[in-house]
Amino acid sequence: MNHTIYVKPPSRRQLLVLRLMIFLGVIAMGYFLNAILSPAVRGYAPLYWMLIIAFVFTCLKILHEWIHYFYITVPKTPPLTKSYTVDIFTTFCAGEPYEMILETLTAIQAITYPHQTYLCDEADDPYLRQVCLDLGVHHVTRTDKRDAKAGNINNALRQSTGELCVVLDPDHVPFPDFLDPIVSHFNDPKIGYVQIVQAYKNNDDGLIAKGAAQQTYQFYGPMMMTMNKYGTVLAIGANCTFRRTALESIGGHAAGLAEDMHTSMQLHAKGWRSIYVPVILARGLVPSTLSAYYKQQLKWARGVFDLLVHIYPKLFSQFTWQQKLHYAVIPLHYMSGFIFLINFLIPIFSLLMGVSPMQINIEDFGLVVLPLVAAIVLIRHFVQWWVMEDEERGFHVVGGLLMIGTWWIFILGFVYTIFGKKVPYVPTPKDGNEANNWPLNVPNIAVLAFSVVAIIYGLYADWNPYNIIMAGFAGMNCLFMCFNIAASRQQQFRILRTRHSSLNMTMNWIKNLKGYFWIARRRIYSGLRTSALSLVLILISILIFITQFRAREADSIYQAIKNEVHAKKAKARITETDVIKLTAALGLPYLPLDTMAAKPYPHAVFPETRGVNYTKGHEWANRYPAFTRRELVRDFVQMKQLDINTIKHYGPGIYDYNILKAAREMDMNVHYGFWIPDDIDFVKEQEKLSDLHNEIIHAVDNLKEKTKIISWNIGNEVLQKIHADSATADNIQQQKAYLIWVKQLVADIKKKDPSRPVTLDIGMEKNLPETIGLLHRYLPTIDAFGLALTDEKQGSHIPQHLPARYFLSYADVSHYQQVFNSHTGVFISNWQDEQTEGLVNFDGLIDFAGRKKYSVQELAHLWKNSPAPASVPKVKILKPAAGMFPGHNLAYHALIQKNGQWNLVDSLSRDLQFEWKLIRTDGFNNPVEMRHIGSGAKVVLNVPSHPSIYQLYLFVIRQSVVVDIVGSSLNTPLRQAKL
């Protein structure tokens, strides 16, 4: 049964809470836009700017919505001090169902306030003539069919005399008290029209009807209520009551596809006021088929664009500033069609081209976007206190998805406007029937098809995390398109359902489940509305905390340094005594070194291997720009030019697919390593060790068919690190547990893949022969040991009599030159310098920008007999002899040594270029963050807080080759200043 529904105005507290939430939301929006507009996050320029357009448009749309929540107003109904004569008009066009017209005319006649009813019959239907005669309704028709609905209404206006004129769509059935809350508002002679809520009775006819209705809930609720304050209330075309003199002042109801908005503009330009009364006094029909919905949206899109182009400029000077803004922005809603298209195209192009629109790690992006998303969701739910009915509350997912699927209709409306193509005025179909609608789905099917192709191609060509993320976005777009296609075929699905009892039972079960969910979701929505401000404040507080935490991370490090030792404890070395103890713990008899060395073990293995450690992608979530297959192939090409034939790669990881595929295509061998963390408690953390063991064995099983993998490597010098980090009483037990675990791991690797050698990394140290001797006796299945040359003191030689086979698993070029042996396999320290979150390294053969280093020329000389590289001039940094105060600017200069003297760089050194980098360390001289601060022979530095944990690096470049990297502290030590 129909009953009048009223909504309560917001209290002062509710308005205060809402405005505070909007204020916080604007801050979150500014924070988001500031982050994404930073030059540091820009990726592939065309896609980046497409994304920025989409983000900015969405933010402006959200701002427009929030502005229309700021002054939610529910006007009081004034006392009725005057009686008005009222004419009520409804229309009929050929083909509309008689039942609908009869219901509407009967309901109009039942309205209790005195009035005259007019049926504006475009078809001059004989049957309806008789119906009108029987009901006491004026039947009006015309022969001049100009101006569609507006012309039809104007024709009736000329044949009626009521002071007030009500326009009702033929599908809107009014309640008996329809006029009671309306007419008294016309006591104010400045009121030109009164608009009420447009509500629906067929929301549950299907997904199309539900979605179309959901798109109106916020608009007819808090947004229209706020228009009361701005003087911008729109006439909606249905359920609107006009003052006759107001319509006559503009020559009658304005014509056009958006005749209601056109009429509003004309009346506002004449100075008439409008008012919105948020009361449900009638219920109508919303489009329930795809064709009906699309016809409605195309008509509106074409109509409002036409008003913006042709009418708005003529009336601009007559509007208030709120109306100028309002009528300029309202049509831009339909520009969202282009934004949706951009959102479809970005992941498609990104996947097909192998590029990324942004260079920002996932955590950072989540931190900047989460507060904004939370504010949008919570504000929208909070204002649902002022939607008309409880069932109008929620996330309105169906409405949002339906709007996304209407993208091409919105674009079509814009294109039609540009080219002046007419769209005939066709009343929205009301019968709920639809013929074949597959042609209407073609644009969405095309988006679906292109997205699927892009996903398949993109992931096949380049399996990297950023492509996976883009594939996720493309997959979401696929789901959106599938929903719209499925929603459009709901009638056909219902027919299918009646023919299959099992399907019908399943759908009934889902329907019952939705009933239970409905009860739960009402509680959730109520909780969100009640606690919206608290949730926004909590999220904003978390954001501020994280931001401040990051900003003050250097302060924390500084305090840690003050409270602890200022230098790391020297790395402990395994002594002969330690080897004896560990030997006994493992149950082995101790053998002197000379006894072991006498056995004829071949020393070097992998004699043809000229390799490099390749660590790209290990911290992929914190690395940007994205590590793409294009970059990988470029690296392999450069490696080949240097005669590198093998890489050492640690896995399993997300880049295994790309690396192994490129290795096969480019004939690059892979020494596949498993990094063993040294912070595991090998005695107590058995579950963690079991998981690690299973992960490694699973990887071996999956990858053993990859022909370019030549060996398995157990990486990290865990044995020595345990000795360095553990207490004396505990380290033997930890080392023993580690070796027992490794022994089982190697045995299981051999079971899965008996054809490949298994190697174990160990650091160079004084007692290396004894240590290797012990390991070789306890782990005889280890085929070779990888020696890591990480200490300058140990890098000068390799002991002559190592009692096992070995190769160099890690050696920078300077160390390698000291121990070079053409029969020993080697993996140079790293291919490229890298900067990730919390880590900066300079051990690569090429620098961050991809430029070759001097060590590349040294390797080429060593391996390819290329000419020896020209000597590197000695360069150092001249620090200012001044106080080191944070915030002050200090100048640093590059010095070059000539003829035994240090001089400022001058024109004689014009073949050198200089770049300055500021490095933040962890307090123990380990770089964790780097930023570029200038180029040239001089740089002016703004001193950061706690300068003692910063270092200045000077890159010396000659002919695009980084020939030297010079580091220095920021301050001049006091003892130096005294010299």
C-alpha cells in the first residue's frame, strides 16, 4: 500500500560531524593528488597522464558530491493560507500500455486536493478518449507535433487555467495526498516550481531496474536537499509542480531532449526560485531492460550536452554564481564515459606495450589512496541517514556497475552533440519486454575481448608483478563487462530457469541466502553510519602516524646509535679450535689440514663460467620502475658483449618465469640459488626450517626440466654468520643444527634432480682450508664450494691447498683481479647498483642509470684482452670548514689531484662530469636511502637532521662511464680541522 514517506532534517551535531568528515576527506584528497602528481612517480608518460586525467576527474566529481552534502536542508511545510487552482498533466504516446495509463489517471483523480486532470494524448486514442470521459479527465490532443513532450505539455497549458501546473509521467502513480505538502510552498511569490522525490515501484524487476534506481538514491536524497541552499534545485520532469506565471514568463515548458533541465535553466535565469521537498508522494517505473535504459541515458546525455553547448552560454550572465557552477558541472557527469574508457585502455595498453603508468611501490600507493577511499565510502554511508527509504542504503554496487557498462552511450551522446546529430525524442519503454539485445552489448564485449587478449599476451610476454597488477585491473574490467552482459540477459536466464528445476532450486537457495545477508548488511550499514567519523579519524591518525614515522626514521636511527655502540662489532672468525669443536659435535674424528690436503681434489670447477650475480627483482614490491622483460633482455645483451655466459639468480621468485625464458632464448646459463636466512634459530625454529626446506624442494621439482639451469646453489655464508652473531656457548649447537639441516636438504635435492651439481657458499677467511675440509667431510654430496670474496684482507689470495672443489661465488672486480685464474669459474659481485626500500648498493658493473662503470672496462681487459682502460684521476670531496647545523646551506667542492697537488676542478678537467648523491645510512655506514642533489664540480647542500648518519657521494663520469664513486661524511672532523 502506498504511503507518504518523509525524511527528518539533520541535527546540528550531524551537520557538524558531516562537515568535519568532508574537511578530512578534502585533506586526504589533497594528500593523494600531491603524491601521484610528484615527478618521482611518473612512469610511461602517455599512460601516466591518462591516469592523472582519470584521477583528477574522479576527485572533482567526488568534490562536487561532497559540496552537495554540506547544507542538507529539509524545508518545513508552510501553513496553507491560500487555495490554488491546480492542473495535473500526464502524457500518452502510441505504444504505451493502457493498464499503466488507467492506473495513473485513476490515482490522479483520487488526489484529495481540488484539481483538474489532463491527459495529453499524442496518439488521439479513441479508447483513451472514452476512458477520460468516464473518469472526468480532460482529453487533450494536437496535430502539430513539434517539441515532443514539451510541446505536448504546452498545448495543454493553453487549454487550461490552473494557477499551478503539475507534470506527471504516465508511469508515476501519485498518492491521494500528493498535493498537500506542495501547494503551500507557493505562498512565497518567488517560488517558480516545487520538485519532490522521484521514487520507483519496480526496483526488484531485475538487475537493470535495480541498478538504474540505485543511481538515483543519493541524488534524490542529500544532494537535491542541499540544492535548496544553493538555489539550484532541478526540475526532474516528473512529479514537478510549476507556477503557471513562471512558465508563461519563459514561453512555456522549454523544449529539448532534457526538457526538464532546460526549463529549470530558463526559470532560474528569469530569477524564479525553486524548492525541493524530500517526500515520496508517487511511485513510478524505472527502465527494466537494457534497451530502455540505454535509450533513456542517450537521450539525457545528448540533451544535457546540447544545453551546455547552446543554452548555457546564452543564459550565463543571468545566473547566480552557484547556478553558473551548477549548470556547467551537471553535464560533465556524462563525460565519465571517457573516463571509464581510459580506465579500460590503461591496463590494456600497459600489458600490450610492457610499460607502467606509475613508478610507485604498492605500499606507498596504498597509504596515499586508502584514506581517500575510506573517506569516500564513509561519507557516502553517513549521508544515507537522509535517503528516503531503508532499502536505498548500501554500496549501490549494481548501480555503479551498470553505469560503467554505459560508458559508450555517454560517449555517443557527446559525439552526437559535436556533430549535431539529432536523437529522436522517444519515451522510455515501460512494458519491460525486450527483443534481442546482443547488438547493444557489442562495445562491452569488445572491451571484454581486448582485456582478455591483453591479459594473456601481457603475462605470457612479461610475467612481472606490475603486469600481474595490471592484469588484475584488466580482469576487474572483464568482470564489469560480464556483469553488464549478464544483467542484460536476465530475462532469457529466467526463461532458462523455469525449464530446469535444479537451476531453479539453486536460485531459490541463493535468494534465501540473500535474505539472511540483507539482515546482516543492514546492521553493517547502520554501524558504518554511526561510527563513520570515528573511522575516518582513526584512518587519518594512522596515516599521520605512518607519515611521521617515516619522516622521523632518521631520528630513530640517531637515537639508536646514541644508545648503542657506534660501530659494528668486527665479524668473528672461525678458528681452528672452533673447527675442532664442531668436528666433535658432528661425531667426526679431527683430521689435520695436511692430511686432508694430500688427497687429490681438483681445485677449480665451472672453468668456463664467466658469471655475474643478478639480484634484480628480489625486493619487487619496493622497487620501481618495474623490472620488465625488456630491461632483462637489454641486460643479457650487454652481458653477452662482455663475454658473461652465466648469471647467479636467487629464487624461487616471481621473476623466475621471465629470467628462465630469456635465458633459454638468449643462451644464458643460470646458477640457481636459494638464499638461506642467517637469522633463523636452527635449533628451535623447526617449523620455519621445514617450510623453507619444502619450498626449495618444490622449486627444484618444478624447475628441473629447465635446461639452462646448470647447478643448484645454497646461498649465504650462514656458518660463519652464526659464529659471528651467536653467543659462544650456543654457536656450536647452531652450526651443528645448520649443517644437519643442509645435509638433509642436499640429499633431497639430489633425489629430485641427481643430474645437476649442488654447491654451497662460504666466506673467505683465515681458516678457510680447515672449514672447507670439515664441510667436505660432513657434506660429501656438495659438489663444490662457492667462495665469497667480501673482505679486502682476504681478497688478495686463495689458499693453494683447498681440500675440495671451489669457484668464486661473489667477488668484485678489484678483488677478482688479485686472484684471477682463467680456470676458475667466477660470479662478479652484481650486475647493477640498486635502490629499494631500505637498501642501496653500489656493487654493480653498471650504475642506477644503466651506465657502465670503470670495472666493466677492467673486466673486458681481463677477459677479452681489450686495451687497458685509461687511468682514473684521483678525486676527493672538499668539505666546508664550518659548523654542521641542520637547515643551513653548505658548499662542497670536487678536488682533483694533478702533479701531486689537490686542486679545484677547472677547465682542464672538462672531460669529467660530476653528480652528487646524498646517502642516508643505518648508522653503521650501510646505505639505506639515496637522492640526487646536484651536478657539477660544486654542490650546495641543505644540511639534514642528524648529519652524522648521512654521507655524500660524488659520481665521477668520463664519456658516459662512471669511473669512480667517492664517499665522504658531511662534516669535517675536529682533529682534521686542527691540522
